[in-house]
Amino acid sequence: MPYDSPVTSDSAPSWTLSCQYGTASSVTVSASITFEGSATEADADAALQELVDALNARSRFSGITGVKSYTASATQNMQPS
């Protein structure tokens, strides 16, 4: 069976930050960043970097991870023979 042309889609990016607080930490901190209005993707990138840098400057936070992610997919329908 032949396939239709692929259809692709991408999600908007998302930004997340996670870390541990304290020395024997059972406290996990997580945050997400969104932008709206006249803000841009670059503004959200900068905000994530500022948060990571600020937390790195504090000795009570550890395991700091900042992630920017996207989701992409492609689908192809099968045509009848």
C-alpha cells in the first residue's frame, strides 16, 4: 500500500527547571517557564539561564537542571491499493 505524504507537527518549546534543596534533601524544587504577550522564545531562554545561575550561586541548592524541550512528530496515512 502506498503512503500519503508525511504530515509533520512541532510543539511550542517548554522550559523546566528542577533541583534539590538542603543537604539531606527530601525537598525537590521544580518550575516551568511560559512566555506570552510581546515576550519571545529568547526571553524564556534567558529567564531559564538566569534561574539556573541564581540557584548555582546558592550552596543550599544542588542537582540543578534546566531543560528546553520540543516535541515533533510525523504521520503518514496509508492509501488504499
